[in-house]
Amino acid sequence: MPRVDADLKLDFKDVLLRPKRSSLKSRSEVDLTRTFTFRNSKQTYTGIPIIVANMDTVGTFEMAVVMAKHAMFTAIHKHYSLEEWKLFAANHPECLEHVAASSGSGKADLDKLTSILEAIPPIRYICLDVANGYSEHFVEFVKSVRALFPNHTIMAGNVVTGEMVEELILSGADIIKVGIGPGSVCTTRIKTGVGYPQLSAVIECADSAHGLKGHIISDGGCSCPGDVAKAFGLRRAGPWRCRTAGTWSSPSWTSWGGCAPPAPTWELPNSRNSAGEQRSSGSPSSTARSSRSPGPGNWREGQGEKSRKGWCFVVLSPPRCSSGKFSSLCRWQFHSHDGWDLDREGCAINTVPLVQNAIASSFIVPILFIFLIAFLLLFLPL
């Protein structure tokens, strides 16, 4: 028998952060850098925990070069060849501590991941990315990757519930990607009816992860810098907190620190146009899949859509924009100069009027119904 969960669940758009008194004079006083030690790999990482998603036109080498300058992280998409990885590592060794090599859960994906990690030892982070992190096959895959790479930090997902967060951490993952369907170009919720409001998923999954000394990533649903601030501001929602995709895009023409990038071997057809726009699409979308595998695949319908975004502005401004907006949040919310001191100082969250009205309506309608029944019984003839 299906069970309906009637508890209130919230997305980023449903809440606002209530300001409170702060001793900070300026957001420039806030330090966003943080150091983490991961449960299974025992590795330590220092940086600003904003992660660029491993989507095809987003998690690129060009983006990694820009983000590394700001001590931010990039999950590189899985479609680069070993030769491209070697060239990137040779030209930009300083970026390798801020990137992860991505993989699916197939044998070919694992073979390719193994060859990359063996050829470039400084890469210490792995991103295991599947649409459905609830399959038993994926859990076993995480175990096998942990056995092969015991000292690498593994990100794995996606899931939205606490029990699966715990299972993946116990299977060897260090950081769990939380989010099903919240992305700006993801249509999973529309086409399959599967998903979970992102804000509530982050809060609940963070509780489960922290009980095992694990970490989570809020993966998707950030359509503006304010959403990034909300993901960071949750008291128990980190400390690896936010992963962005649709907000940013990566132009393949960006210079690599003075040297021209190699001709891209994987790019969406017509991904750029004369209007100065970059096209992006969800990884499981029909557009992206047909570019990677032109052969037959009619058995699997795409679950993503295409979008276009300007591509001169976005690659340069997001690090300053997002970190600046979160520094502003810290000035509104916290007393400490350390913007990450959330264990002592949590954010107060206000639901927006739409949600408040919905909650009120849930009580008003039954009351009106009771009054209507009472009126009919008292005043209508039997």
C-alpha cells in the first residue's frame, strides 16, 4: 500500500534566510576557505567548497583552470580522452588538487577511470555519477572502486534519502551527492515522477552523513547566487555543500593560461552560435546522448532539456559572484569572521508567503468543510 508523506518538504525557492545581528563590518572580512578530512580516504582538502558539476559543457578543463584560481573545485566530465587528460595535467599541474575524474558505473567507464588515475597520480578525487544511486549494482560498484583506490576520495550519487546516504558511505564513498531532478536542465521529476524537494533532502541527508562522519554535496537546484547561499547557510547541510551546473557554462575557447587548448574531441553539435551563446543540456538528455552515441538507443528516453546561456560573461564572474554573495550572507547571519562557523551559529529560515499560505490553507479547508456539514445537518430538512 503506498504511503503518502504528509510532512512539509521545501525547495530553495520556498525559503528565505532571516537576517540577524552581526559584528562584521564588511563581507571582505569573511574567510570562505575551509579544511576537510574525509572519512574513508583520510585525505585532507583545503579550499572553498563550491563544485562545478560534471556536465558535458560545464565540467571542462577550461572551467577548472578558472575555478582553481579561486580555490574552488571542478568535477571534470567523463568524456575527455586519456591523451587530453595528460595534456591538461602537463599544462596545468596546479589545478590537479582541485579536480575530480568522473565515471559512470559501466566496465568501460571503470577501465577508462583506472587508466587516467594510473597515468596521472596527482588526481586524488573520483566522482561516480549515475542518475539512480539506489541500485544494488551501484552500491557494489562503489565498493569495487574503493577496493581499487583505497586512498582516493570518492564522491558518489545521486540519492535524496538518509538510508541510502548511510549505505553509500559504509560502502566506501566519502562524499554523497544529494539531489534527484532539481537541476535547471533536468526533467527527471517531470518524466518519471521521481524526486525530492532539494532543501529538505539536503537537511535530512546531512544528518545521516554527519552521524557517520561523512559529507554531502547539494547537487543541483541552484538557479541563482541566492540559492547557493541557502545551500551553504543550512546549519547541518555540509560541509561540502553546493554543486552548480546550469548557473554557469564553460566556453571551449577560453585560453588555458596563455596556451591554446587542444581541439575539443567531445562537444555538443552546434553548442555555440553567432549570438554569443553556449548551449548546454542535461547529461541524460536526447541531445547529449545522441552526440556521445549516435547509434540506436530508442529504448531509453532522454531525461533532460537543452538551454542556451551567454558564454563570455559566465566563466569569468561566477567565482567572484557566488563567493561574494555568500560573504554577504555571512555578514547578515554570523558573528564570526569564519564564514563556515555554522556549528555554533545556524541560519534562521523563513518560509516564503506562498508556503505559509499553503500551510494555512491546509487547516482552513477542513474547518470550512466541517462547518458546511454542520450547516447542512442543522438547517436542511431530513
